[in-house]
Amino acid sequence: MSKTAINYIEFKASNLEAIKKFYASCFGWKFTDYGPAYIAFSESGLEGGFELTQDAIVNGALVVLYHTNLELIQKIIENKGGIISKPAFSFPGGRRFHFLDPSGNELAIWSDQ
């Protein structure tokens, strides 16, 4: 089996401009805009992004893993009791899906292949 590592972390944000200003001024993070609802950050030690939401933010962090074969790792997750919470979808740079572990934690796995 291919090694799967934490590769990216995603947060929710109610105001992308305010969140960019906050993290840039506090920590020097750099940002790349991907449309009106998503910004990616870098120079933080681990790359990640902020997704715009109007919902109340309860658990705003999404840990994103990387795997070279989405179909294979999805089958493994399902066979081991994981639940797919968001089917695979495309985004600039690749594809990903979300899943729930046996305790209900939501994570995502992406691939650029």
C-alpha cells in the first residue's frame, strides 16, 4: 500500500479578506485566490486553505491527506468501516473526496493524478 501523509489543512472562514489580513499580518503567510470562495495559504510550515462559509463554524479544520490512487484508497477506507461523506470531485490541481473515520472525524484525500 502507498504511504499516505498529511499534506494540506483546510479551514472554514466567514470573511476571506479579513482572514487573509489577519494571518498575513500576524504570521507572514502568503495567499493565492482561487475564485470568490477559496484562498490557499503558504509559508506556514504546511500548506492549506480557507473555504468561505456562511454556516456557523463549529470544527473549522479539515485535514487533507494525499494518495496517488483515489479509487484504491476509497475502497480501502470503505472496507475498513469509513464512510464517504463527500464523493470525489475535481478542483484546480486534482480530485478529492471526504470521509468519516469510525469516530466521526471528517478528513479528505486528494490526488493530482
